[in-house]
Amino acid sequence: MEHDNENPSNQALVKLANNLVLAQEGRHLNDLEKIILEQTLEGRSYKQMEAPAEAGTLKNIGSNLWKILTEALGEKVTKPTVGAKLTLYIRSQNYSESSPVHDTSFEAESQNPSSSETIGFQKEQLSLEDS
């Protein structure tokens, strides 16, 4: 089922941003980053945001978040463009809201053998080939 003409929900964009931050920084969005992103996607200015911090603090946190997303996506992300950039990324990845977003590191870790198991297997293979 194609949804090319529909925009992903703000929830899907926040989920994607969280996964991008996780992949880039090794951590999840913190509460203020999540509030800033959600309210930015709703079209609010920093002064209009309902958050437990002043607009200047929100702007600094938001600026840092846009830098992290810029690094993760490989193209400039700003407050006015974050929604469009995340939406384009979702579309380019053939994303559907019901499927996991880009980051699959948790699944990969549980399904792939550890590096020591892999090395042991490779050594075993080499010794079998030498015989």
C-alpha cells in the first residue's frame, strides 16, 4: 500500500529522530529534546513552546539537536527544515509507520554471534580447510 502523498505522523518523525540520535550519539532523545522536536513539528517558535525551560535554553538545546541530526542525515537540518528532512528520509527508506525505523542495532546484536564466536568459527573453518 503506497502512502507517498501522505506525510508521516509527528510521532513517526520523533521516533525516527530518536533512532538517528541513538545511532549518532549512543543515547536517546532527552525529555527537552523531545518536547522541542514535537513542538517544532507543530509549528511553534521557541517562545511559544510549553517546556520547563526558558526560550534561550530551548534554542541552545534545539540548535544542538539540529547539529546531531545534520550529522546523522548527512545534510543540513535546521528548525524550519527538520520536519521536511525527516519526512524525506522516511520516504527514501521506504519506511512504513508500523515497521521499525532505520536503527536495527538491537535486533542485530541479538541475532548475530559475538565477535569472539565469529573469530572462533573462522579459526575452526581454517583448520578444517588445512586438513
